[in-house]
Amino acid sequence: MYLKRFIYVNWGNLPNGEFDFGPINLLSGGNGSGKTTAADAIQTVMTAAHENLFQFNPGQDETTQRGRGGKRVRTLASYVLGCDDGSYARLDPSDGYLAAIFHPTQGETATPLTALIAVRAYLEQGGSQPVARQQEAVFFILPNVELSLGHLQRDELGERHVIPLEQLPNSLAGEFARPDLAAALAFARRRRLGPYRPADARATARTKDLASLGRQGFSYGLAVTVIDAEDPEALERLAREGE
């Protein structure tokens, strides 16, 4: 497999967009043009944002997790909020998406797939300076799917908006119907998970319910779609639309 295309949404100082890749790629530009920001995004997806596998901006002193020379440490949350040495370009909170579209190399029999990371970040205002914090991160592997920028944004009243993180699983499920949705729905109904629980018990049981679906072999993205559905009627309507 090789990386054919990469999508950036609310990542550092890069404009939202799609970039095509080839067998050999060169990132060039002046200081502050976003070369490291673009490379860090690729690292993030390739390592599933596992903090022990890589460090952001490896060419700078700030990788020690202590800012030096007045520079701020780059983190997943600060990238999503568009931090530039202490100032933040985006709203609090904000959602950011990174998607890598992979294609089989010549001679492979595999099919294309998309690896997607969705992150919500917010500003913690407790200290002398605001600090970017990660609120939630969701990981998706979408087999036989080639995402585009349009799957992560929508046009409303003549303006383009990023799809909120909590709406993304249902949005993707509606676009790319999956045969395992009906099976996951049936399991949730039988075990009274997610929307089949009493409303006042859903929040405290969410993690347990997601784990129950995961143990049955359902993907995390599908589990979120089922467990976070507004109510049983909305979930079953989504399943009917995917048939």
C-alpha cells in the first residue's frame, strides 16, 4: 500500500485541503510555511497518535515537552486549535480531522482504504496562559472507502463548515452504508445498549457499551454510531437507509 492522498482539516496553519502524493515527495518552503506541520500530520495518522511512538516537530528543541527559547510545545490539541507561539487561531472548542487515503501498489490485490483521526480540542484557562487540551479522539479505518474533503465539511447558508465530531460517524455511515450496521443495531437492541438504555443511564454507561460492541468485533466508528444515536427510532431509520 502507498499513501495516495492526504486531507487536512483544522490542522495547524494549513488551509483545509487535499494533497496528492506520489512514490517520492518533497516538501519545500521557507521558515513557517508549514512543512513540519504537514509532516507531523502524516506521522499522527501513521502512528495512530500514539505519544510513545513519535514526537511532534522533531527538528525543534520543543520536542522535550518543555518549551525552549520562548516556543510552545506542539501537541495534537494545539495543532487543532491553530496555535502559533501562544495565540490560537480557532474557536474553543474545535474539531480537526486528518485522513490518509491508501492505494495498493502494483501487483497487490488489496483494495483502497482510508485511515481517519478526528480530534476535539479546547482551551484550558486555569493558569496564567491558556493551554490547549485534547477532549476526545476517535480513530476510523474505512475499508473500500476513499474520503474527500467534502465528506468532512458541509455547505450551510452559503458558508462552509466543518462537520462536528459527534455528527461525523452518522454522516459517514449515511454516505458509506455498511452491512454490519444492522448486526450492531440488533446486538445493541438485544443487550439494551446506548439508545436502548434509559436516558438517565446512557452517559455513565457509554464507555462500557462501546466496549461491548468492540468485543463483538465491530469497529470503533460503528460502535460510536450505534451507541451515540439520539434514540432507537433514529438508529433504525439509519439502518433502513443503508439497506
